[in-house]
Amino acid sequence: MRSRRRLLRAFRWRPICVLLAALAAVSTLSAPLVAQSGRAGSTLTGIDVLEQQGFAPLRGKRIGLITNQTGVTRDGRSTIDVLARAPGVMLAALFSPEHGIRGDQDERVESGRDAATGLPIFSLYGQTLRPTDAMLEGLDALVFDIQDAGVRFYTYLTTMGYAMEAAARRRLPFFVLDRPNPLGGLRIEGPMLDRDRLNFVGYFPMPVRMAITLGEMARMFNAENKIGCDLHVIAMNNWSRADWFDATGLRWINPSPNLRSLDAATLYPGLEILQSAGISVGRGTARPFQQFGAPWIRDAELAERLNRRAVPGVRFSPAEFTPDSGLHAGERCQGVSIAITDRSAVQAMRMGLEIAAALAELYPDHFDVERIITLLGNAQTVERLRRRETPESIVRSWDAQLEAFRRVRAKYLLYR
């Protein structure tokens, strides 16, 4: 009798399970939170789901694809190649973000032509940062497929936002092929971007680490910025908010030349803010974003000072290096190497503030803390550092604004 009841309950709920699966495959702004089936290690990104659907949402359309080397299927095929061969789909133009279509440039990128397909490649990090009307001429839709770093000042976010604005202006549907946030979808960190500092490294007022995917972010941009884009998110299958990138089973592809591992990506939000204040963050070395330094730092002194602070999840050791490119290229730098001892405990932004506070205290003639405003983007946080408030108290001062952001963010989440 009990078995019969269980069987009846299973059949009663079956239609709801089918509905949830459909919502996970294709979601739009009005879609509710999607419960993910399956388990970590088998994540299918938006391009994989689109292929499973037989490319139905794009059939009959001439499309422009915004992508780079990270746009690949789970088995490693380029999204460019997949869409170029997709039945009923006409891939007509390519668009490249910062670092170019192959992700190997650290300078302004020129437009060109793709050798394999013969398609034009329009640079969105060259003479213009936005798709122009001429670039969009003859297109029926834009498709976005790029792996993000999960950090506010990573420019792929702004490229997506600008492209959505251009699509809305031309009344073109905009499709986001969603990908995992490599840092997971739970921990939110850092101060909010001041509204008067919106720019190419800060498209939307949000914290540095915002714990949402690009698809979710597109939904938020579209509604909160009132873009009015005809937005379609092709959601992932088998991704949970608790999943870091190495839980997905997907192959790590450097999203930019110096972001070469998940460990580097974990530390990146806290270290990158230091570069504008004259600190090498390891560009031009074998360990970018896992070490930092400058010619005027005394490595043992700084490492000892930071370890005394017991920064969660990391350990510091003295390091020397000579960058062969980037800031302080060719100069012998002393600094600190960072080892992650407990990734779940790492607070990258707390770490960044600890480093900035130590540099300001030990080397006041060389380190100007006010210069970190460029990427940190929050004047009050910089002022608190200048007044020598403790990093812990500064982090606590963000709580109210982060809670307000969580309430906004919750409306656009697609995954549990």
C-alpha cells in the first residue's frame, strides 16, 4: 500500500519536474528560480544546452556572436565552429572583447577577419567599445558566449551591457549562453561601486564579487538599468550556487592572459585593486595574481606583518621576482607570495585591504592608498583606509549596502 502511494505521488509531481527542466534550458526575465537536477562535475553550459535544443531559438536568424577563446562546448568545440555549422542558423559576424577573439592580447584590439570562417571580427576593445549600427547591419540577433571571472571590474561584463544597449536600440533579440561564475554563486564581497564612478571597469553599482552568473547579471542589467532589451538566457544544466569552477567538470581556459588558474582567480579581486597604486600584481611573471611586489618593498618585513594579521584562508611568504612585462618590467621587485590554505575561508577583499593597510603603514613615501580608488570604486572605503581604520571594521561597514544588493540580486537568480 505504501509503495502504491509513493508511485502515485511520483506521477502527480512529474509535470512540475518537466516544467522545471524546461525553465532551466531557456529562461527569460520573468523566469522563476530554477532548481538544478544532476550533480556537480557534469555541468552543461548555455552552448551545450542550445545544441541539445537543436538550436531552435536561433533558427532562421542571421546572428552576430560576441565571444573569445572561452566560448567552447563541454567537449572543447569552439562556439564559433558549432554555430557556423548549426542547421538553420546563419552566423554572419563575430565580435571580440578585451584581449581579442583568442584571448592573447594585452593591448587595444583591432578588427579583422576570422581565418577559419572568413567572417568579419569586430573589435569591442579598439576604436569603439560598443557595437555600432554599421557592425549590426543585417543581423537578426546577437549571441553572447564568454567565460567571466566573477568580478565587477572584469571588462567582459561591461562589453555585455554595452552590447545589450545596442541590441535594444536596434530591436535585436539578445541571447546569453550562460556559464558558471568560477568563484561560485554564494559569497558576496567588497564595497559597492559609487554611482559617480560608472565606467568601462564598473558598468553597474554592485560589489566587487557579486556571486551571480553572466546570464543572471544580464537579467539584472536589463531590468535595473531599464535597457529594454529582448533578452533570452540559455541557462546551464547541473550547476549549483555552491559550485566553484573545479566542481563543474569543465576545462579551465584562461579568460585573459594573466588569469591562469582558479587559485589566481580566487585572489584576483583583492590583488588587482593594488596595481593602480604602483604595485606589481605578478603580471609578466610565472605567477600572476599569486604574488605582488615593488622595488621599494622589503619582502620579509611585509610578509611577517601580514601573517601577524591572521588573514583568513591565506599564508604569506617573502618573494623576489623581476617582471618581464607590465608594471616594473625589468626591475627587481621584493614582495610577497600568497598560498591559499583554505579556499572556503578566503575573503579576497579583506585580504586586499590588509595588504593596502600594511603598505600604507610601512611605506608611506611610496604607497598612496587613495590611488586604489580606480578599481575599488568606493570613496568611503578609501577614506577609511586613509584614516587607518582596521580592515575588519571597514568590511563590517559594507554590511547594509551588501544586504540591499542581495535583495535586488535575488530577483534575477536562475539557480539554487
